[in-house]
Amino acid sequence: MPKGRHLARELALKVLFELENQPEDDAETALEYHAAEAGAAGSTIDFARALVTGVREHRDELDRLIADASRNWRLEQMSKVDRQVLRIATYEIALARDVPVRAAINESIELAKTFSGDEAGRFVNGVLGKVAAGAGRA
């Protein structure tokens, strides 16, 4: 079972995916549900909460950064999983800036591969490389 920050990113992905499909759901309730299901606690939940909150509060800016970095794909064309993975990593890379870029990208590639497939991992890597360069963090 994943530990620490990887699990937190996985929880954030599940919550954000759920909220995109059912926007009327409460983010905290969704996080509590997924955290209990995964056996997560403490700082893992806190980090997941920070990611969910950051992505939700800055969604328009994140989507603009992703769209700028992904010239061949509009956000609406991306899978819902890929879109959420990219939002989380873009938040970490361009706004939060408290995680090494390589760690944010590698974690996102793993999440994309796990929840969307190997091709998604390559796609996410390419887009996030451009996001990092655009944020002056390449």
C-alpha cells in the first residue's frame, strides 16, 4: 500500500475526480471517506487536503497553465483522470513550490500510469515538463 505523500496525492486525485463528476459532493466528506478506505491518517490527510484545496481554489489558473503547455490537447479532450493528475502536479510545481519538481512529476507519472495507463504517463510527463519550464522550475 502506498505511503505518505504518494498516498496523499492518490487521495487528492480520488477526491478531485469525484468532485468533477459530482460537484455537489462535499470535499471534506469525500476526503474522509477515501482516507478511511485507504487507512490514511495525520499528515497524509493534511497534505491531501492542501492539494485538494489548492487545486480547487486555483483551478482556472491551473487549467490555463496546462492548456498553454499542452498545445495539441484541449482540457476537454483529456481524460478526467489525466486532467486531475495534471492539475495536482501543476499546483505543486507552479503555485505551491514546496516540492521538488522532479518529485512532483515522477509522482504524477506513477498516478497516471496506475489510474489511466502507460500512455498517460508519457503524456503527463511531456505536459509537466513544459509546465515546469514555464514556471521557471525546469
